[in-house]
Amino acid sequence: MAKSYFKIKSWAEKFALAAMVGAVFAPKALAQGGIQLEQGRISAVPLLDQKPAEIISTILQFVLILAGLLAVFYLIYGGIIYVTAGGDAEKAGKGRVAITNAIIGIVIIAAALVIYNLVVGGLNTGGVS
């Protein structure tokens, strides 16, 4: 029984990750149109027509969004561990540490996003705006 539970959990995690990846990249790909065919040959793949800076920007945004989601899920996990400790000091301490680490992670991710936006904005406009 336990093995099948962990198999299901593993598949659910893989599906959730695939859904998050699709949610991040699909709108951009669909907004740019589809693959263009000319005389039965591929003439353009819109996602590959981007500049290297745009590709890096898309990847960085994806990584920051994924890290933020993981931090929020870890915060929820820590809260559940803390609430269900039931007077067990060790479990309550584990929950507090998880909550603290998740909050620190969220702050670091937010700071990274702010720094990234400042740098990109400065490079694009030639100064800090």
C-alpha cells in the first residue's frame, strides 16, 4: 500500500511540474503564433527567433517563478507541520524552522527580482529609472 502511495505521489509531482512549465512558456509561444511552413519546410520557429537576451530573460523569469512557488509551498508545509505538532516540541520547532526558512527564501527571491528589474531597466534605458 505504501509503495503505491509513493508512486502516485511521484507521478503527481511530475505532472504538477509539467503543468507549471506549460503555464509559463505556453502563453508566450502561442502569442507569437505557430511554426510557419513554406512548401512543406519549416521556415520559422517563433520561439527560436528571439534574441539571446530575451531567452535569458524568459528562463530567469521561469526560474524565479518556480522558486517562488516552491517557497510558498514550503511555507504552507511548515505551517501544517507547526499546526499539527500537537504539543510535540520537536515537531513544532521543525515547523518554525521551515516557516522561517521559507520566509527568508521569499524575501531573497523578491530581492533578486527587484535587482534583476533594476539592472534590465538600466541597461534598456541607459540609466536608473
